[in-house]
Amino acid sequence: MLEKISYGHSLVRLLQFRCLIVILFTVSTTSFAQNKLLPAGFPADCPMAQPLLKKAVNNSPARIYSDSLAKKAKDLLSQLNKENVLGAIAILEKADEIDSMNAAVFYQLSSAYGSAPRYAGMLKKTGDEKSLSYFLTAFS
């Protein structure tokens, strides 16, 4: 009886091994779309054919000052209490006035307004609306 079980088990293992060999052979010989050349007449200015460009870094004085204010606000928001949350909101709104294109400032404003109803006594609806507004601005 033990020999039949051992033989059956060996047969199953052999079939599994053969299936694995067939799968590996199929995968190694199949060409996927990424490996194919572009067809003749394909537009050369297509984004797929262009290398990715790095974004330009904004090193303007306004951005540098805005980033430093955002860092101060981030430090305040690391310890949540009424004074810190309200202080961070004031600092971040000033940073927004200085550089209105700084996504990090909008993201931190979203976080600060999200914490304001709990820690600063702001109405939940007001905090949620402002938080969502700044969040969407940060990622638009």
C-alpha cells in the first residue's frame, strides 16, 4: 500500500514538473508588446517614444521662503493642540500668499484644516470643506 501511495505521489510530482517546464518554455519564447519595435509611420512625437523629462526645480526666493514657512508649520503640526493648529494655519496661509503654486503648502493646509475641528474648535463642516478644497488644489 505504501508503495502505491509513493508511486502516485511521484507521478503527480513528475506531472507538475513537466507542466512547469512547458510554462517556462512558453514564457521565455513569447514576445510581449514592450519588446516589439514601433510600426512604420508611427508618429515620432508620440509621448511613448519620448524620454521622460525631469521637472524643473523652482528655486525662486518666493518658493524658498514659502518652503521655510511650510517647514515651520509642519513642526507645529507635529504636536497637535489648539495653538499649534491655529498657528500652523496662519503660517501656511501666509506661505500660500507668497507662493500660490506650492503644492506642499496646500497639502499641509489640508491636513491642518482636517485637524482643526478636533483640536481648534472649528466647525466640522467648515474644516472638512476647507480641507477638501486645499487637498484638491494640491493635486490639481
